[in-house]
Amino acid sequence: MIKKVLLFIALFCTIWSLQAQSFAWGLKGGPTLGFQKWENQPRDLLFKYHGIAFIESLPAGNDFALFAQVGYHIKGSSLRNQRALFGGGVLDIPTRQFQFRNIALTVGAKQKFNFRNIAKSFYAIGIRGDYTVSTNLSDFNAFNTGFFPSDAFVRKINYGVYIGGGLEFALSELVGAVVELNVSPDFSFQYQQPPIGNITDPFTGNSFNIAERKIVNVVLELSVGIRFLRVVEYVD
């Protein structure tokens, strides 16, 4: 998969150099909703954020573009509103977050349309590769009996797709704004843990087994950003 991504990037750069010296670049970011499924165990949303630097081709008419972007994304899930029996009473357990802090590289294409003569609407699709730079799973090491994920089973490299759409607005001749909503599901496992048996629950003392755990990331992101245009004009 990594070789295919590198080949796609090389092809993208070649096409860009041949067809478009004009380009747009900028920064965007905003809130991230993280979804995860731990086999059949439900998980709550993780509310975090992301930031992205991007560059895209700017052909005549600005109806189609190739793009590349690199971003920092906090993905994961959480556990909220949980209670446990402890010391003969009911204990409210604080919200626990499971964070996977990833750097993502995406390459793809955008199709654009005129939107009421005030903006460009677009949809975009791309392929994405993620590298996990850190997690917060070590926060649970002191009382981890196998129920919580462990860094030992985190997969550093993952891949998936990027599907989004939004609006581009012109603020001046060479500066614009962008608002975008995207969903980015992974096709690989962020986490893969083998089955673990005869685990003792630290709250109840009961024993239980944990099946093989495979965790996949999906994120929904809203981005707001600024675009800068570099326009090359040829004069005969």
C-alpha cells in the first residue's frame, strides 16, 4: 500500500508540473468527531480538532484541481457516563478519552461548480496515509488489565480515503476562504490486540475474557481556512 501511495504522489507531481504552474495553497482546521468500534463494544464520540496545510493546482477556469495536503488529526473515542460498584456504593467514573494523534498525507482531486455567482462549490475525493506519532494510552497503564488499549498493539501506519465537499469564496483577487466538511474512514486497523483470557475486573473482582480487538478509525471534520493564489500569466 505504501508503494502505491508513493507512486500516486509521484504521478500527481508529474501531472501538476506539466499542466499547472498556477496554484493555490493555504491552511484550514476545525473540530473533529472521532468514531471507533471496538468489536461489539459501543464507544462514545471523541471531540477534538485538526489542522491542515494544503496545496492544489489552479488551471484556467478553476473547475477541476489536483490537491495534496498534510495535517495533524486527533482520532479516537471516549467512554462517558459510566458507573461502577465500589466499596458498597456507586462510583461515577470520569470521562475517559482514547486518543490517537496522527499525521495524515492525502492526495486527490476536486471537481468544482459555480454556486450562485458568489462562490465555487466542490466535492473532493482522495487517498490517505496516516502515521501515529503518539497516543494517550499510557495514562491507563496503572490500572490496565487488558480492558483498555495498550500502546503495544497500536499500528503506526494506516490508510484510508478522504471524501468531502464545501465552498470556496473569493475575498480578493489573490486571497480566498474555504469551508469544507469531510469524512475519512480507515481501511486498516489502528489497533489490533489478540484475545486475552481470565482477566480480573478491578472494580468487581469478577473474571472475564476479551476477544480479539480490532479498532478502526472514522472521523468527521469541519474545516474553515484561507487560500492564497499564485497565478502565472503568459504574455506573448
